[in-house]
Amino acid sequence: MKLSQILPVLLFILIASTSHAVNQGALINAFGETATAYLNDSFLLLGTTADGYVSDVIPKDTALEISRNVQRRIRIIRAKIKIIDSSQMSLIDRKLLNLLDDSFLCMDHQAWSLMRYVQDKVPENARKFESHRADCLGRIRKLADFYSEFPAPPELPAPLSTR
């Protein structure tokens, strides 16, 4: 085969692999942004549930149900993070997924410690919940620091119905 025949084939392979990497990066970024939003919401929901339970606004059964549901969704997202792992992933994408995985693992522990506190309202369980909460906040801040290194993504315009 002549060099003139091999060159177009190599060029096509290079373009196709670059396109795939760009698409994969865009998908990982979209997943990461969505997972980060849920991480923040979970942190707020667990904190609000704990506050509501301590102040007797949220009954025990409701606090347990909220905590279990949050923990279940956290575990589903962690499973999806594990599926995404690829050797062809860029270092930045790998760092994002590692930060997300660490943060969601912490949130899983926080949800578990809230359920323990709700089931057995003793000071030791309250301290464990607060310890997990502080640890998770630190991990969320690391994730925010990671995102701060990049320009803000563009926002879509508001739908006509909300203008």
C-alpha cells in the first residue's frame, strides 16, 4: 500500500477518535454537573431533615423515609460513576469523577449517620452526624474549587413561557 493511500486512512482515524473523545468529555461534563447539583441538594436535604427532626417539626418516620430515599439515590449515582470509569478518559474527567465519588461516598455515610441518630437520639449519634456533615462540606468545597478553575458554562435562555 502506498503512503498516499495510508495517509487518508490515518487522518480519518485521528479525526474519528478525536471526535469520540470530545463527545465523551462533553457527556462526562454534563453528568458531572448534574451529579454535583444532586450532591448539593442532598447535602441541604439531609441538613434540613436533621434540623426539622431535632426541632420536632419532622416526625421520626418521615425523617427516616427522607434519609433512606436520599441514600438510595446517592448509591445509584455512585454506581453510575463506577460504570463511567474508562482508561481512555482524560485526567480532568478522571479527577472530576474521583471527586464526585469521594463526595457521594461521604454523603452515603452522612445519610446513614442521620438514620442512626433518628433511630436512637443520643449525643454520640448526633456527633457522628455532625462529623460526617463537616467532612462532606469539605468535599463539596473541593468540588467547587475544581469547577472554579474553568469558565462558567453558558446557560440556555429561559423558555418563552417564563418570560
